[in-house]
Amino acid sequence: MHFHKIHGLGNDFVLTRDLDPARHDLARTARALCDRHFGIGADGLILVLPSEKADFSMRIFNPDGSEAEMCGNGIRCFAKYVYEQGLTEKTNLAVETLAGIIKPQLKVSGGEVQEVRVDMGRPRLTAAEIPVAGFGPGPVREAELTVDGTKLTFTAVSMGNPHAVIQVDDLARLPWQTLGPAVESHSAFPRKTNVEFAQVLGPQEVQVAVWERGAGATLACGTGACAAVVALSLTGRLERRSTVHLPGGDLEILWAENDHVYMTGPAATVFTGEYLLDLATLA
Ligand code: ZDP
């Protein structure tokens, strides 16, 4: 299996065209490839597939084998891959995902994709859409959740995938690495959730620590950065155009007047390779 290793702000993915959903056990393959000791190592496995409704179709699997609806950093990596592999000459793409058609716009110079601005579509805010159980039926804003004896305040947002944005005063003093998995698997989130711990630094600036569903702590999360800006502007804590500081770097987010969220950030190819183990016999 030929693959590319591409990351967005250190959120890293294995991308390939050599996996066939009809023939391969994708959950098992994702677990094997994403393993950092027994495999290639990645925060997710991304399949580059043809589409009847759009230019391409993207499927994304977490390191635990679960399939996510969408992936913000991953779709920038996806756009870089299809353009630089010569699969398209378009710089405005439409990509089919389980969260609908997402539209990356490529900034190209010297034949290389330098940056990608993605129309991530509209955030979904009702409890049923996210989904959140035991709250709602409408939007869940600054609701209380107690995990491990700690009272947290969360706002729920779906960017196609579920997010709980937890506003905190001081990230350095919060044991978010242990709270993250407890929130991820809390019964309030029937499909589990990604968790963003967010400390507002200024009117247009926020620091975010990410605990990803099915992946754990990662250096960045594109859909999570969008969810954080939506949640915090909804609750009057941040402007709709803001910079999100993540451990791996910054993303620029705009929740525009047309209700669409736009995310701008980089993607970098690190290496290509051949995976040598038999995909049919993966442990
Ligand atoms: O929704 C989920 O299960 C996520 N773990 C998918 C990956 C999201 C990602 N971090 C992003 O950038 O949006 C890749």
C-alpha cells in the first residue's frame, strides 16, 4: 500500500488511494496503520476516493478504528494531496464527506499548495443534531457537566462531528488530559464527543487544548477550532473572526454572516512510503 504522510499543524494523517472499502476492513487497517510503534503512526487514516456528487470523496478513520464524519485539518491535507498528485488542476474543490460537501480553496505557488481555506459549512447547534442527550432540545449553551467530581461548563457544537467546548480560566491549572477522556465518553454524548478546552486570551484570540474522540490528545483539530470560535462567539466571549492557538500552531477562523465557517491553515507533506504488511491479515 502506497501512502503519503501529511500533517496540518502536527495533526498527522496517512493518506492513500490504495484501500478499497469493498475489500478492506477499514477499522482494523486504521488501528494498525495509526499505531506509532507497530505501524506508520498517525492521528487518522484518510481514504482518497472518487465521488459521483463532488470532485472527490474523503473518508476519515480515527486510530481506534471509528469513522468520523469530518476532519478539518485532514481536509486541508486531502486538498494538498489531490492537487500535488495531479489528480485535479482545480484550486476550488468540492469534497464529499459524511458531513456533506465541504469546499477547500487552495493557495498555490510554485506548484505547491501553501495554504488551504476551507468552507466548512454551517455549524449545527441543536442537541438532536450534535447529538447531546439529556439537554436541549434546542442549543446547549454553557450547560453544566460534572466529571470526576469537577464541574465544567460546556457549549455543544457540531461541525459535522460532535464537539463539547469547555470554557476555562486557566488551562495550565486544569488536568484536561484526564478530564478529556471522561467527557469524551460521558453519557451526555451518545456518539461520544471531541473536547476542546478553551481559554480566551483576547477579543479575537483563544488558546485551545484538544482531546479528540477516538484519538486522544492531538496537536491541533480543525473542526475543533471552528467549534471553539462558534461556541465562544455564541456566548459573547469571542469575536466571530478569531485566531485559535493550538499546541501545533495557529488557525484563522471566521464564522461569516452567511452562517458558514471558514478555516484557513497550512498542510505539509512529510514523507511517502510503502506499507509492507499484508492488509488482509492485520492484527
Ligand atoms: O470526530 C472525530 O472523531 C475526530 N477525532 C476526527 C478528526 C478531527 C480532526 N482533528 C480535525 O482536524 O477536525 C482531524
